[in-house]
Amino acid sequence: MQSKKNVIQRAWGHTVSAFKRFFRWVKRGVFGSKKELATLTAEGTTEKIESPSRLLRQAFFRRKGAVVALIFLALLSLFVFIAPWFLPIDINYTDPLQQNIPPSYTLCSPPRALRKNVKTIDGFSDFTVGVNGEGQLFVWGNTKNRLAGIDVQKTPDTVRNEGVITASAGKDHIAAITKSGKIVCWGDNSCGQFGTERILGSLPMHERIADGVTAEEVVQLVCGYQATALVLADHTAYAWGNTNTVRNLEEFHALADVQKVCFTNSFAIALRTDGSIYVGTEPIFYGAVSLKEGKQADFDRYMLDKRCVDIATDGKCIAVVTEDGDLVVSGAFENGEDILPRLVTGEYFTSVDGGTRHFVGVTNLGNAYAWGHNVYGQCEVFGFYSVGARAYAGSLQTYVATADGRLANKAGLKGYIMGTDGKGRDVFTRIAHGGKTTLTIGAVAVLVSLVIGVLVGCVAGYFGGAIDTLLMRITEIFSSIPFLPFAMLLSQIIKNYSVSESMRLLIIMLILGALSWTGLARMVRGQVLAEREKEFVTAARAMGVREGKIAFRHVLPNVLSVILVSATLDFAGCLLTESSLSYLGFGVQQPRPTWGNMLTGSNSSIVIQNYWWQWLFPALFLSLAVICINVIGDALRDALDPKE
């Protein structure tokens, strides 16, 4: 056992020594020796001798453009390698309600006139609507549908002139009831959201309410995914809109004994006057989680003997407040007891509201709690506000108003610095993670090509003869291979095998590196041919130094600056090659982001004309990285030019 331990210690010591020697070798090749050398001139004075690497640094930093490019590249590298730590990403995450949002930071910014007197706030998608105590209507967030040429912030004249009783926001439309009782809808009507006419696959507004209602009749107005529902004081619910997206909508066309209606992404749900929950003929929810009794296997069975006082829905689940003070959640949270809030003894929820993936509620003690999806901080509204306070949920926002209508707190998604793509994913987050992947692939590919190119070039140039001939013929064979088509062919072959994504990335790195070393090998060979004829090589041979040691420890450090220039320029080339492969669909595959495949989804005229941020920012980051690397490489090449 002791001998085995000694062997391990010696192996570790040799490894550490090898790394130290390699580090000193690179340091001496790049920065030169710390020892200052001097020579005696003909006049009898001494003159300081500057090492080539020191002269290289001085010449490089005299070029202001190269220094600026170096700073930009350093900042860009720090961003793409550090930002992903603070910007978590779920590469499979999509949100159809957050599609194609332009760069903005107003999604959680209600107007000042609403903050002092909130009557209601409602949001289902990327814009939110609010009504104050005077009946003024406000809309904020991403209000423009660029493709359809619609802006929901442009309210109809009737709404502006009369004021409204209540209003609600859907996926792409707004419904409001004016003070005179008119039901007014605006926004997108391509799927019958206005209910004024029958469109293929849509349900029109019921004739009972088509001409309007009185203000006293209105209990609730709610919008969902291309659908709208109205509950009147006689407890009748009326619904209209797209029956393809809301599959049980026709069952709510004139549903009796209803006190509240909510929409998930695909269904309408009603709270009946007897405290039961109606979802139509098709069952929706199965398991459940109770705040009092924990996990339950059957939602319908558990709710049989319970009377509900309030319900709310998010995109895929329901939250129910019962008469006995229980909170029951079914759907996406059915296996997550730990996400439900914990109340003190004697505290219970009096109201609840739902966003896209989170819920918020207020208790009898005036405390507000939010739970569920919290990536954007929409659940961070915990605290006491006032007895009788109300909480409202936007899509990814939460608003809490006191009993007198003053907006006390708001939290959640404020906006997207660089917008979202066609699947509702944050472009800024994907650029950070995609840049990390792109730069990593480029760096590893350059390291692979460096190892192969330097080894082949140094051996061929120093030893010459048959070795040189053999290695150069091999180099010519590799250089004759058409690079991009061959890389595309290999990438396509990889697709036919069930390999992990990490292995796919490694193979792409190796492919790029194994096909891009030939130019570097020729350059190193030429430099080594010139260096091996100098006096220090002859002196080393006369002293009996081994040939391999002379080649790699004495000759190679003298051409390290040239290798550095070539590696810098090759790095830019590898970035473009990887991006080209990903753009063409042969590199890293979606949904894992790279700068190249982010541009793949932007190669249609619709995206280019209407959603400029989806192609501009990836192209800008890629261009900036490549330009900076090329400027640095050109400056290094000029600094090494003896004519300069």
C-alpha cells in the first residue's frame, strides 16, 4: 500500500512539474525573460537588449484600435461566461403568451393615474389592462401586434368618451363594458374574439347580451386565449370566441347558476352558486394538493363535500379557496406541496387570482402571498397590506392594492432587454448562453488545430528529409478536402446516431479543429526551417542537447508569436464556421442556443421585417466578436512585421 502511495505521489509530482515547465515555456515565449541583457557598443557603452516578445507588446499597445478591440473582446468574454451563472435557462421552455415581444421595460409599469385608485387589473398575455375608480381605462405592456398591424392601446372612442365599468385582457384582444352597458371588444378578431359575427371555428356572442347590458347586471367580465365570458347578476354565464383553443367554450354559451368564470390556456372553468366547480363534460384535473391535508390523489373526489368561495386559474391548473379556509391546487402544482404558502393559525385566504404560471391571494388578516413560477420575481409580494386588500395577477406580474384602492406593491417581469423570439424565449438570456457555447466551441477547435498544426509543422520543419516529405503530403491531403461541405457531411452523419448533446458538441469541436490545422502547420514549418539554421541551434547540438529538446524547447518558443497571430485569426474563423454550420442546421441543434442557430429562426422575411431584434442582436454579438478578434490578429501581425 505504501509503495502504491509513493507511485501516485511521484506521478503527481511529475505532472505538476510538467505543467510548471509548460507555463514557464509559454510565459518566456510570450513575455520574454525577466533577465535584462545588455551589449557593449563600439563606443564602449552598454545598450539594453529588448526581447522580441517585449517589442511585440510595445508595438501592439501603440495601436489604439487594437487595444479597444482587446477590451471589447475581454468584456464580451466575461459577459458570456459569467452572465449564465445569473441567468438560468431552461432550453425546452416556451411560452406562447410571450411571443415576439420587442425590447421594452414597461410590462410591469401601470400608469400613475391608476396607482392611486385601482378598481381592477387584469392580464393574460404580454399586455395588462386596468380600470380606476373613475372608470378610466389604462393599457400598458407590449400593446402592438406588428404582424397584424394592431395596437390595443388605441381604445375605441366609445370607451374613451363614456368610461368603463370593467375590462379584461386576453391573448390578443381586450373586452370592456362601458358605463352605458355596451360590450366593446378591440384588438384581433381573426378568431371571433369580438363575438359580433360567426367566424369559422368560433362562437358568436349570445343574442341576450349582443345589444348590451345594464351596469347593475354585470358581475364579471373575463378574457382568455381568444375567448371572452360574461357573468350577470342572474348567475348566467355567456361565452364567445375561438372554440378550437378553448375546447369547452360552447358549454358556457348560456350556462346557469354561475358566479365566476376563469380560463386556462385551453379550457373555461366555472364556480357555481352551490360552491361546486364546473369544467364541462371533459375532465381536466386529477391529482391535487391541499394546504391543510397535503397531497390528494383525486381532485374531484376531494372536492365533493367542500363548498368553494373563490377560484383562479393559470395556464394549466386551478387554485380553489374553500368555505372551511382550505386552499386546494390541482394541475401543474399537484406534486408540489412545498410550493404552497404557509399560513399562521386562524389565517385563511379570502380571494385568489392567477397569472400564466403563478397564483396570488390575500388572507383575512390582510397578508398577500404568491406562489408558483418565480423566475421573474412575481411571487415576491409577501407581507401585510391591509384588511380587505386585493391582489391581481398579470401574465408574469403581480399587483397588490390596499382596501382603499391604492397600489401598494407590484412585482414580476418588467420587460425584456432584447425582446423575445417566436417561442416566447428571452433573447438576452439565449445570447448569453449561446455566446458561451459559440466561444467555447471556437476556443476548443483552435486548441485542437494548434496542437496538431504546431506538432506537425515543428517536426517537419526541424527534422526535414523523409519526415518532412511525409508530413507535408498528409497536410496537402487534408488541405484538399473542401472544408465546409465535409464538416456538414460529418455533422449530418452524427445526427443518425443517438449521441448526447454534450458528445455532439465535443464532436463538432473536434471536427472543426481536425480540419483547420493545415495552414498553421505550413506556417510553423517555414518559421522552424529558418530558426534551425541559427547559431544557438548549432551551439545546442555541440553541447549534446537532444534534437527533440532543441526543437520544442529552444526553436519553438522563438516562433510562438507567429503561432499566436495565426491562432487569433483562426479563432475568428472557427466562430464563423460554427455559426455557419449552426445556421445551416448542421451544427448545434435547437433548442440549445448558439449565435448561429439563433439566426436560423430569423431567416424569414416576416421576422426580418417585423421582429428585427430576433436577428439583430445575435448578428451584432457575433460580428463584434469576429471583428475584435480580427483587429487583434491584424495588430499582432503588423507588430511582428520587421518593416514596421
